[in-house]
Amino acid sequence: MKKNLVYFLLVASTLFGCQPNQDSEAIETSPAVAIQAPINGTYNVVAVYPHNTTSFTQGLIWHNNSLYEGTGLTNQSKLLKTELATGKALQTLSIADTLFGEGITIYNNKLYQLTWQNHKVLVYDANTFKKEKELNWNYEGWGITHFNNQLIISTGTSNLYFVNPATLAIEKTLGVYDNNGYIASLNELEMIEGKIYANVWGENKIIAINPASGQVEKQFDFTNILQKTNQPITTETNVLNGIAYDSVTKAAFITGKNWPAIFKVTLQ
């Protein structure tokens, strides 16, 4: 009896061992979906306006048919309202010498100005430039715009932060990427027709970002725009920085730090 039992167990184990591994066959990986490369957009220069070459441009916005500019560097940072045709400052406010000004935006008639490493956001009445309050910001400040009822802030990384305008509490973090991965050094921001436009610091590139997914859908190369329009270039001429948008004429304004010109362009 014991001999028959041993034989039965031997046969059963052999048969069991021949069964396919159902668990291993059930595991299948879905094929990765390739991320589409950004479309290479084009632009046309429709006008060229003078720009103060002493302005270390950090933020640029078009509001109520006027151009507003925030400039940087300690002891030099300003807030300006400028006459586009002449480049003449119509309104000027110098901020504290210890602060390094960065991007600006206007939301609900309040003008927000970032500072670089001071962890402060300055809030003004947009008409008078009277400072109303300072808000604390835990990261560096680079660029700022607004979308719906939120401000969007860049910090020089690949992240954009959607924040509450009253408190700067972060309500959403968006990683920005293209087919090659995440994109660092996001800087000046502007909303254009439902997309977030950002310049990449140190490059002549402006990218258009889907605000829901963070994917870069289009990119524009502004390399040699100064040379193409026969604008003077000096040792003071610095990097591309400054995007504003006129929703009435559907045109953007592009400039850079210490550039001699502001370019009105149409983007395709």
C-alpha cells in the first residue's frame, strides 16, 4: 500500500510540474506610447520698437494697451509702464535695493512682481504702482502669469506651480516635458490662446505648453532675431527674456535683457 502511494505521488508531481505557469503567461506589458515631438513654429516680425538697453528685462506684459516691464539685478530692479512707440517710461517704481526683481503679471487689477531669491512676491495696485502687500514664496521666483483663477509661477526648474492669488498656496504642480524628457530652466511665462508660453533661460527658444498635461506642443526658435532685423549688438546685449501678448491683434511682443528692441511678432 505504501509502495502504491509513493508511485501515485510521483506521477502526480510529475504531471503538476508539466503544467504551464499561468501567472507568468498572464503578465503582459503594454507597449509604451511615444511622446510626440513639439511642432516647430514660425514667426513673422510685423514691427520693431525701441527698448531701453539699461533694462535687465525679467517680465513683460501687455495690459490695457500699455506695456509693463519688470527688471532685475540688485540696486537696479524696477517696475515700468512704457510707451511702446518711443520706449519712454511713463511710470517708474524702483524696488528695494536688496531685492532682485523677476517676472510680473496683472490679475484682477493687481500687479504681482516676483523676486529671485528673496522669497517675496510684491503686490501693487496696477494703476498707481502703490504697493499693497508682500507675500511669501518658498522657492526662487522666475516667471509668472495667470490662468483662470490661479497664478502660475516658474522657479527655474521643469515645474510650474499653480497657486492661489491671495495666499500663494500651491494648488497644482505641473511638470513640463517634451519627447526628450523634462525641460529645466523655465523662465518668463505668458498665456497665449490657452497655452502657457515660456522662454527657456539661456536659449533662444520659446515653448508652448499644454496647461493640463505639461507637454510641450510647439517651439519657436528666435536665434539671430537681432541680426535679422539689423539691430545693434553690444557686449551688454544679454539673453532672450520677455514675452507679452496682445489678444486683440493676436500678436506677441518679444525682447531680451538689455536688448535695443522689442519685436512685435505673429506666431504660427
